[in-house]
Amino acid sequence: MYKITTQEADIVTPFPAGRPDVVGFFDPATHTVTYLVSDPATGAAAIIDPVLDYDPVAVRTSTGSIERVLDAVRTCGLKLERVLETHAHADHLTGADVIRTRTGAPIGIGEKITRVQKTFGDLFEAGDVSAGAVVFDETYADGDTFSLGSIPVEVLHTPGHTPACVSYRIGDAVFVGDTMFMPDYGTARCDFPGGDARTLYRSIQKILALPDATRVFVGHDYLPKDGRSEFRWETSVGEEKANVHLTGRSEDDYVAMREARDATLAPPQLILPALLVNIRAGALPPAEASGKRFLKLPLNAI
């Protein structure tokens, strides 16, 4: 069994044949977890929510996080079949386009990405961005299915954090992106354009309707103020039923809590550069006549 040794909180979760092997790569700069998911029977693999490293002070990208995941693909002898995005992230730049360029693996995302592209394409006056999602290779509707080797994959449309959010049910595991976090931390914010707390509550119920033993892999982890000291990103449907934001709350109570909480939150540090790149599936903006590329960010936009 492959084990990555780093100073960060990486884990390898082995499972019997017919169930996916999952490797989580934690990025401490953005608290993002990228997943390498593979079928032990065939070696077919997918990467979920890859990170392109970005230094906002130096305004430079780098590929250290991507290299770690691709090194694992090579070391394990896996065949990378897809790069899967749960949504257009607002807190990190995606590494999807870099991986596609290097490996040829197609990029998949929920079909409602067109709404996000329209909103932020207009904001950035990004004439090269099509609201037809053509920069992505595959777009998925709720209930779409495909296979990862011998393991079935089902796409669940789970909007609320953004209108385009999807979760991927791969065998006995579900990858929920930012829909919900570890049970002791809570659930996603809903104050981005197209977000909605009531919609998120109902999306969460869709996840909680899965069997209790379903393993849940979250897109981020943040340490609670009074609690554990180590980052974690694997839980279960049964454990999520005791999520701190859900326990004892009706739908109306949840909406009131979520909206009040969101009103106190600052925008993510990288929201504008992240979305400028992520609506392009991770490709950088087109070069100017000089050959240089620029991150052109609208003033007073958020």
C-alpha cells in the first residue's frame, strides 16, 4: 500500500477489492483536500478538486501540490481517467487544466457551471469564457452515472453553496466538496452569488439519505475553536447526522442560523483570482499582445 510521507496531514485509506482506495492530500495554505480515488481491481483513477499553488504576494503559480498527486499516480501504477471538480472554488485556484495538459485526462464538473461562468464572466468582462462550459470536457446532470474501472459513480447535484455544486458517489464513498464539513465544524457558507441556505439544507438531506455506513470525504477541514488539534477529512453519513449545524434544527432554524452566520464572514482571500481562473477550468487568462498574462480584478467587486 502506497504511503505518502510529508509534514502535512496526508492519509491513505485502504479498502477491500471492489471499493475505492482513497488518498487525501491536504493543502495547509487553503485548507483544501485533493483526493486521488482509484479502483484496486483495475487501477483506474480520478483526481477530485486539485490545487494549483498560488502566491498572492508574488503573484506566481506553482505546481507542487499537483506534482505530489501525479507522483502518487505514477508510483501506484494507476491509469488516470478523469479530473473531477465539485464546483468552481472561491478559495483556491484549480490545478485541473495543468493535469489535463500533462496527462490528457478530461475535466468533469456539474452542468450548472454555466450559471457561475455567466455571473463571473460578466464581472471580469472575460470575453473568452463561454457560458456553454466548453472549457470543461464533461458536464454532469443530477443522477448521471459513469464508471471508475469496475466501480460505479453517481453524480448528485447538491447546490446551495453555489448553484453548480455536485457530489460524487463512488462505490461506498461520497465526495461532497464544500457542501458540508466534518461534523464538529459544520456546513458551507451560502452567501456567494447563486448560493442559498434553504437549497443547501435540502442538498444535505440528499446526502444524509444515503446509507449510514457511506464514507463521506469533505473538501476542506478547519479546526473548531474548542476541539481537536489535527485535521481530518473522512467521516460517514451516520456521523454527519450529528453535524453541529444540523442537530436539533428544523429547516427554518438552519436557514436563520446560516444566513446570520454568513453575514459575519469575510470573503475568501483568493476569491477573485480563484474564480477568474476556475471558470476557465484552471487555465490562465489569455495572453496579451506582449505575451504576458494578467490577473485583471475588478475594484470594489465584493
